[in-house]
Amino acid sequence: MKKFFYLALVLCMGFAMTSCDDDDELEGLVTLVVQGEHEMTADQLTVMEGEEYVLAPKLEGADSKTTFEWELDGEVISRDSVLRYTFEEAGEYLIFLSATNSHKSSIHNAYHVTVKPWMLDFEGDYWTKLIDSPQYNGQLLYGEGKDTYDWTDPITGLQGGLTRAWGGTYGFSEGGIAISNYICDSLQTHATYIYQLEVPVSNGSNNFAVVYCDASLHFDKGVSRVIRSMDICPTTYLLGVETYGDGYAKALTEAGDNMVLTITADNGKTLDVDFARDGNILKGWKHIDLSALGEVNSLSFTMDGSDKSDWGVKHPKYFAFDNVQVKMK
């Protein structure tokens, strides 16, 4: 998903200048135009990781013999008049441009560049329209639309939806990843499947995703990327049952009790995250580093625990995730 962003740099203040003829001095005004739409101060750039940017200075006093030198963190990366560059890693960088015309008039300007990672945060109208009401037996997840409840993030390309593990007749009850904005911390009263899309605490954003049963995230066929991290949280339903039990599943408050999420990459690598372990229960959002899984086409989510019946773990296999950071390439 390579994109090209044109940044027109019009340079001025803060440069060192020498000249033999004032009429031929390099000069300009501080302006930065991104794709011809947005303007910001020229010495502070914010760009996205993995995308190619075109930095094109517009200089008064430039001529056909004007020379250019671009440095990135002290290393010369180009001597072209226009810099085409892809920032492969998120972080903070310093770009320095020197230009000298045939009359030996010079201009120097430094640009502090903040490179941000792509992040799927489920915000915006597209995602809000995927939130069902009521949480259980709503028309999106259990009604006529249940066979078409799938979503794709247009930036990262991540995809999710219903698993249709039993053919799709029972909608979200068969497993999947649904979008939600429900928040409630009433653990005892809401420890039931009626409140399956709730989390007990806000992470500061509006929307998030809720996983039930064995589900997966994936890119298009043939696409593999590093999913750096995500934030996870137990649902109110899961946390309530872990904390108090529900008459079927016990409270996970003793030594030896556990409830574990296993994240499995299609390359075979795995990562375990404890929702409960020896009486310690995860009660809110937790940032999870996934970079050790490497490049993946898909991530699968499964949950298991110490309290089981003949049909498997007794505790409800629900959790939420948000703020998925993806390395683009």
C-alpha cells in the first residue's frame, strides 16, 4: 500500500546566509504544504511510517547551478534538488538541508521529523456503524446481517468479522471479532452474556474490538506485516465471572487458578497473556508487545483456563483489544 506524499518546503528564517549580490540571495517564507491541502510550520514535520514522502524546496534566488545536500541524523542521504524518502521506522529524526546557488548564496534549514506508526484505533463513522444494539441478539450480529458482518481497515488492511464456525446460523455466538463502545464496571450484575460487548474501564477512546471464542485477525492473502502491539482488556462479562464466579464457573482467586489468552501467528510463533494467574486478575487495559511474533499474515486468538468441564474451559472466552500498531511496508 505504497503512497506518495508531496511536501513543498518554502524556506526562510533560521538559516545562515552569505552572498556577493543581494539580488541573488536564496530566500523564502516558512510554509509546508502536504498534498496541497494542509499547512504547518516547516521545521516540524509529522509523517507516517512506511510511506514515501517527497520534500521539494521552493527557493527564491535559485538557479540551474544551485546545489543541494540533504542529511538525515548527520548522514548525507541525497544531493538531488528534491528528496524522495521513506521512513521505515517510527521515531524522531532530524533532516538538514543545505542549498547554494551559483553566486555562493547559501541557505540552511533543519527539520525535526516525527514518524508515527500506523495504528488501528477503530475510530470514525465506518467503525461506529458496526456497533450492534442491543449487545446480545442485535440485528448486526444475530439478525439478517450476521452473514455479512466483516470489516477491513482501509489503512493497515487488517480484516476481521464473524467466524461462522457452525455455518453462521447463530451469528456472534459462533465466535468472531465485533466492534463495540459499551463500557460498564458493574461486575456482579453484568457478569452475563447479555452484556458481552462491555469492558469495565475506558482506555480514553470511543470504540474498540471484542473477541469471542476462537477468532482471528488477518491481512489479504499473500500480505505479511509486523503487528507491533495492541492493548487488551477483559470484558465486564469475563472479569465479573473471574472475580465472583457465576454458579457454573468458579472465581479465579486461588493459587493454581488461571485464564490465559494465547495469540498464535501463522508462522507458528505464539505469545501467552494471563487474564488470571494464582489469584491475580487483569482488571483493565494492558499494552502487549507483539513484535517478537515477526511478520504475520494472521493472528489467531484462543483462550483456556484451569476451571474446565467436559466441554472445555468454563469461563466466558471474551476479551477486548484496541490501538493495534502495524508496521507498513
